[in-house]
Amino acid sequence: MAIAMQLEENPAVFEQEFVVTEAMIDRNNHLNNVVCVQWIQDISVNHSNSTGGTDLMETLGCGWMIHTQHVEYKAQAFLGEKIKGITWVPEYSKISTNRHCKFIRESDGKEIFSSVTTWVLVDMKRGRPVAIPEELKDKFRKQ
């Protein structure tokens, strides 16, 4: 089921650096796909924490739940490489948002992978979706 989204004119961009460690290398000698999904989660949470979005969400008694996630792998990353993660929230529906992420190798600017994750705001007591308040959307807009 497709969810109609409204484009956000001024989304704030958040960046975070990641480094490929030995524990992240798989049997093919490159960054494990499971680590990529963890990085998407990490940068999403860190972005929300940095804007006050997490605090507001908890005050409202809500939490974000993943509805869908699309990850596109474009190149490999190897041990010791620095990867810049970039995320922004450019689209909202009444109860959900699409968060975009890109991960770029710093040494040559090559995009390693990207993602679009649809998050639904859920009332944690009832376990039901709720409308995203403007004050929460404001946390992810350029100020």
C-alpha cells in the first residue's frame, strides 16, 4: 500500500562519520550488509536526538516504528575506510515520514549505499498510529 506523502520544503540535513572496523567485515572481505542497516538506525536516532525530536516524542508518549525500508547497495566499503552518513526527512503523511540516508566513502566521494525508510508515529500505550504534530515535524526542518 502506497502512502501519499507531502514534500517538505526545508528539511534539515544531519551528517555523521562512520569507520569500517574489522568486526564489520564479512566473509567477502567487505562491509557486511547487516552493518549498513545498523548505520541507518544509528544515524536516524542520532539525528532525532540532536534536534530534540526524541525527547519530544517521548514526552508525547510516542515512538517511531518502521513500516518499510528500501536499501540500495551501490559500491563496496572495506576495512579502515571512513564513510560519511547523511540523512534528512523530506516527506510526511498524516502518520508517517520518509527518511532518506546516503553513505559516501570520504576518500573518493563514491556512494556506498542509500536508503529510504518509512517510519510511522505510534502511540506507545495503545500501539496505534497517531498524527505527527507540527512541533515534531519542526524538529527536522532547517531553523
